[in-house]
Amino acid sequence: MGEHQAARPARPNGKAPRLTVGFILARRFTLNAFANFVDVLRLAADEGDRSRPVRCDWSVVSDTMNPVASSSGVVVQPTERLGDPGKFDYIVVVGGLIEEIPTLGVAYMRYLQRAAAAKVPLVGVCTGAFVLHRAGLMDGYRCCVSWFHHADFLEQFDGLQPVSDQIFVVDRDRLTCSGGASSAHLAAFLVERHVGKAPATKSLHIMMINGAEVGESPQPSPILDCNTADPVVRKALLLAQQNLDAPLTVGKIAKHLGISKRGLERHFSSALGNSPRAAFMDMRLSLARHLIENTHKSFAAIAVECGFSDSSHFSRMFRDRFACTPRDFRRSRLD
């Protein structure tokens, strides 16, 4: 089942919009990320909810004009062919499934390179950052990717350091976000920059998103079992999560966050009643318990994956935390 993008109403007053955006949709792109971004533009573009492109304008550009299927199967019809990228204030690449990234054609890569040469800011949404890197357009830039794709990014782009502990990154003329709701927040950031704060806020409120988030806001992660809104603590836990197999010291995580080790410890004590070191160990042991219960991996393999120096150290820490050995725990789940 698919649906085509509806034709947009004509601009009533003939005035040029204050914000124009061209979208490139990768094959099997993430519909939610695209919809969040474009709906912020739509709601900010006019008074009320009439969807007229008065203050903002947007187009889905294509080399063939063939409909593009999202990862959910919903289809979007492009609105114009690739042309002069300089007509847009921003070019937004909406990515999706990682295995489809290499299928984005040469025409799109050349278009993005022309846009960069013309100083048009480029935006990578979801795995759109992967596309921009593949086009050679992210060298020397900081780049935001979802914590979910952090390991995939490192595997495909050796030597680059993606940012996975915040929802979007603005680095000069490259803007990247982790997808999902962060797409709406990045779009609202652009609306506020070009159109005004009130239209940006209105868009988010109509979409039932409570307030604009700054780029440095931490990404949510379902793996983190942490009942705190403290952004420092959440970012620290995300960093620890991304390095479970080679745990970072508390000092290194504090340095990455631009805070003293003692300052980080105070945040953890206030938010969780625990030290960073203890919280990071709980995270590693919780992952180990999950792997024992849900996989057939050996205890040695699990020890390595969870950052323990050897099986005996892993067994000892597991027993201290859960009052049984890894072997006894797995046996109890099989009974």
C-alpha cells in the first residue's frame, strides 16, 4: 500500500518564502524522520493550519521522478527534477536502511557535490549522514548519528568520530540529526533561524511535541534503565553504552563532556544516588545478564562483549551483583 505526496497549495501573495528546502529521499528512507521534518515546515509556513507555503517552501527532488518507497512501504512522489541546488536554502538527505545507502545514484552524489560547491548547507537526517560521508562531503565536520547506528558508522567510515550522545549537530554548513523526533527539533531550529521563534514553537505544539530541544539534548535510548532527566548523566551513560566492550574511564567520559571528574560524580550522586563507576558497571552486568538469558553465546564471548578482562573477573562481578554465577543464572532460565 502506498500514497503519493499531495500537491501543495499555491502561494497566495507572490512573496518569496523565507526558508526553502529541497529533500532527497534515499531508497527505503525512514518515513517518520521525513514526515516530522516536513510537517514542521508545513505548520510554520502559514497562519493556522492551512498548509499554504507562504513563509516556507519545500520540494522532493529526483533524477527520475519515479516514486520513492519508504522502509514502511509508503510511497512518496517527487515534485521536481534535480536542477540548480542554489535555489534552496538547504538540501536535506533523508536516509533509511543502511544496506540501501550505496544504491543512491551517481546523479544524486553529483547534485550534492554541486550544492556543497555552491555553499548550500547540507542536512543529513537519520542515516542521511552516511550518504553525505559517502559523497565525500563530511571531512572535517562533526556528525550526529543515532546511538543505534553508532557501531555501523564506525565500521563503514573508519577514522571518523560520530556524535551519538545528542539529538542533532550543527557544524557550520553541515547539519545532522539522529532521526525520529529529532528531525522535528532540527527543522524547528531552522524555522526559528529563518522565520521566527513563534512559528517554530507553534509547529511543535501542534505536533504535540513539548517544546524545542537544543542540539545538545541527549538522545533517548531504550537500553538505558535510568530514571533521570539530568542531561549530563544521560550523555555519560550513552557514552558508556557505546563503549561497553572497551570501557572508558570516568575521567575520559568527564573530559568528553567538558566537565571535571568530581563534577560528573556530583551529577550522578544527585540524580541516581550512585557513582559513575558503579552505574557503568551495572550497565555492563545488565547487558551480560540479557545476553546470557537471550543468546547461546559462551560466557567467554559475553565477558569480552561486556568489557571484562577475563571470564573469572566477569563471573566474580556477576555473582556479586546477582548472587549467582553466570552458569547458574543460565541454568535457572532453562529449568
